[in-house]
Amino acid sequence: MQGIHGINILQKLNKASAKNMDAFVNTAQAIPDKDYEHLLQYLANMTTFAMSELEMRKRKKPGNLSH
């Protein structure tokens, strides 16, 4: 559920940023601290996943000795 909540916050910020900078700033300032905590946790988890996935792909490339 935390992942969905994080995605929803990102979507809210993305929609506002597509309008103009004032809309983005107003939206960003209206987001509660607890929601930012969820967003940061989501981003940290996704970053960790992406780094692990990339490392695994590098190891699987042909010619790489560290299988």
C-alpha cells in the first residue's frame, strides 16, 4: 500500500508541474509531512531495486566472468 501511496504523491506533483511552477510549489507545500515520508520510503525502495536489477543484468552479460 505504501508504494501506491508514493506513486499517488508523485502523480500529484507531476500534474502540478505540468501546469506551471506556482501550481507545483503550491501542491508541494500542501503535501503533509507524513506523505513525504511515504514518498521518500518509496523512492528509496525503488532506487535500491533499480540498482540491484542493473547489477544483476551487468553480471549476466555475455563475456562477463562473474556469473
